[in-house]
Amino acid sequence: MAKPNVTKEKLVQVAFDLIWDSSYGSVSVGDICDRAGVNKGSFYHFFESKADLAVEAYQEHWKEKRPEMDRIFSSQVPPLDRLQKWCEYIYEVQKQKAEKYGHVCGCPYASVGAEIATRDEKIRIKSEELLQRGRKYIESAIADAIREGLVSVTDPAQAAQRVCSLCIGILVEAKVQNNLEILRDLEPTIMRIIGAKTVVV
């Protein structure tokens, strides 16, 4: 018999993968339990609802992702290189997911947030929080680029908002068209948005 913490971890991982692969609405508690090999009684021992599980699953995904974001956006890395490496990271993650699921999955936070924002406040808040956390990394890189005279923008918060909005839009387009190559436009477009004065190679 699986230990309680192992059972909970399975539910969290399976929920995130299933929702990212398809959608929140199309995945039922039964689907999650079947994929995890867990009965519904165990599910409701840990979570009151699918929404509670989704919130925890997305939080856990961020915890797993954060060390890589910290590495990419290290202050030891030149600011424009951070943005370049972030774009490469996005492409590679989407490529891995496309190979696993057979289609482009898009941004997990924006996807579930857009789908559920008007129906579940807990999920909306968590999606907004995680998107904001990611935006802070971008804002920090742009602020450093401004201090070093590498870009023409002057407001790092506003520029980061534009960059993140662009990223979400391109990920949506790549998902709709099921075409990873659309993501190749991310880096050069970001550099134009922030007015990069040097070419990142």
C-alpha cells in the first residue's frame, strides 16, 4: 500500500500533467484517480475538490521550476543573455511536452487561468500569482539592462508586462496552430520590444 505522502504526490503530478495536456474542464476527479492508480476515497482524504488539487499541483510545479529560473536569471549572467536563455528554456520545455503528448501545450498557468478565472477564484488567484512570479524575473533582467545602457526602455515593470503578454500570446498561437516553430519569434520580438542595443548571440 502506498504511503500517504506518495499517494498525494502522485495525485498532484498526475493532475498537473493531465490538465496541462488537455484542459481543466475536460479532466475529472475520476480521470486523475485512474491515472494515478488511486481510489476516490484517497483523493478526498487529501483534497476537498479538484480545484484544491489544481492549486496545489500548480504550486508544486512552480517549486520544481524555480531552481531553473534562478539559474537562468542569475545576476552573474548578463541581462540580455538571461532573456535569451529564458526564450530557449521556453522552447525546450514546450518541445519536450509536445514530444510527450503529441501537441504543443502552451503556458500551463495562463491556460488554466484563462479557462477558469471567471468560475473559480482560488484558481484565478493562483494563476495570477504564478504569472507574476515569472514576471518578476523578467523585470529584474530588464532593470539591469536599463542600468547597463543595453536597452531603450526606461520602465522595467511596464516592459516586463509587455514581454510577458507577448510570451503568453505566442504560446497561445503555437498551441492553436500546434506549431513549435512559432516560438522562434519570441526572442527577436522581445529584443525589439525592449529596444535592445546589442545583438545577443
